[in-house]
Amino acid sequence: MSEHPEPAETHRRRLDLEPDTVERDLIKLVLTVVELLRQLMERQALRRVDEGDLSEDQEERIGLTLMLLDDRMTELRDRYGLRPEDLNLDLGPLGPLLPRE
């Protein structure tokens, strides 16, 4: 038995390194991390609003910032043909990275 993988096995393990695919996959990964951070910031802001930790001006600025970030995320997803659910990485037995909204 040979220690070298058969050509079919080698082909299955080969990465798809087409420039368009690499760029899209990198954007997908970056947007996934940004979306995770956006959701965490949003939850933190809501918690602080519920606790009364923020002034009205701070609440308004946070709300505006989160809306602008959401708009920008939508623009970037559209540019690269990604849907919101495309950013939710499957972590196998751990389940999805992002909570389902």
C-alpha cells in the first residue's frame, strides 16, 4: 500500500484558490466577525438602556451608530452576494456561531 494519497484523494483535499473565491470567502469571514461584534454591542447597549445607564443623547448616538453599521453591513453583503444567514458559520457540534434572530 502506498503512503502517498491517490490523485482523487489529493483533489478532494485541495483548496479552491480562485481569486474571486478567496476574496469572497475572506469578506465573508470578516463580515461574520463584524456581525458578531455588532450583535454583542447591540445587546450591551440594550442592557445599558434597560438599566438606565445612558443619557438620552448617548442612547440616540448608539442607536444611530448601530443603524449605520447595519446599513453598511447590508451594502457589503449585497456587493458580495451574501445573505445574512451566509455569515452564520456552522461550528459543527457547537452549533451556529451567531444566534438566530
